[in-house]
Amino acid sequence: MPRRMRRRPLYLDMHLPNLSRKCKLTAILVIVLAGLMAFTAKSISYFRELSCQMVVSDAIDLMTLCINDAISRKFSGDEYGYDYFVELDYAPDGSVSAVRANMARINSLSSELLSDIVHAADGGELSLSIPVGNVLGSSLLLGKGPEIPVDITMLSSSHVDFRNELTDAGINQTKHQIKLDVVIDIDVIMPWRTVSTQVISEILIAETVILGDVPDTYLNWGNS
């Protein structure tokens, strides 16, 4: 008779359920860590963007103060009146026939004003430190936390332009104004980013009311 083969008994590996549970825990832990890392990265990105906006705003405010200080000092006296920048030609009937701009004086003032602003801004290089609590939006944290160092550099593209404006001032009257637009280009340098922006201020340097018809002639005006 042929010999029967004995069947080997089946043994269940009782450790499989434990390994499966460990794999599940490991997978859950990996997912949680990945979620925390993604949340942390997003939070850091949001904080940097928020702090960047706040820092740039503070830098603009500081530069605006420098501009206003230079302007205030420049126009503290009575030297720069309307007649300093403008000459009026009159017709035989006494009406104003022409408005003549003294461009040499206007250009000189523009150059001097830009130089004064650079001087007021410590040679075009400003520095400030902003506590982290200031950029978190909570009044309880204002002035608290480590400070963020910020450098403000004025760029050579900064300039001062003049404008000539005429507006109706009533019956048979015209208001003539000369304005300077101060455009300061700056780089706001933070530890993690550099932002370029502009600070623009408008200055009224002279004005008068012209009686009679609006003059047909404007001499030496770059924009009228």
C-alpha cells in the first residue's frame, strides 16, 4: 500500500495582529506629523506675510516723518512766497496776460529739498526694531517679545517733481497752485525678505488767486 503523507499542522502566527496595530499607529503618527508640519509651515508663511506688511507700514510712517520734518524746516520762514517762483505779466487793462515760472528757483528748491530729506533720514540709511508683539494684532502684546531688526535704504531713484494746477475759485477767479510731489523709493530690509516701495508726499509751495479771465500763456512750465 502506498504510504500516506502526513499533513503538517497549521500554526497561526499570533504576532500578526500586534504588527498590524503597530503599522496603523505608525501610519496615524506619520499623518499627524505631516499635518503639524504643514500647519506650521503655513503659519510661518502667514506670520511672515503679516509681519512684512506691518513692518513696511512702519517703515513708510518713519520715512514720512523724515519728509515732513525736512519740509517743515525748509518752509519755516517767509522766503518762499508765490512771487519767489512765479512772475505775472499784465495786459494794459490790468488783467493777467501771462504766468511765468522761475524754473531755476523751482529746480533748485527741488534739489535742496531732496538733499534735506536724505539728511533727515540719516544719510538715506534708517534702522528700527519692531517687537514681535506689534505684528500679532493684539493690544496686549504691543511692545513685547523679541525685536525684529529692520533697515530702510533710500534709493537713488528718489526724486521731486513739480505740478502746476489751476482751479475755479469763484466768479471770474482762478486759483493757481504750484505743488511738489516728493517721491522717495526705499528698500525695507527684513531678516527674511526685502521689499521695495514708494513714499509719496505732496507739498503746496505757492498759490494765488488770479482775478479776471484765465491767462492764455504759461511760460517755462513743464506741465500746465
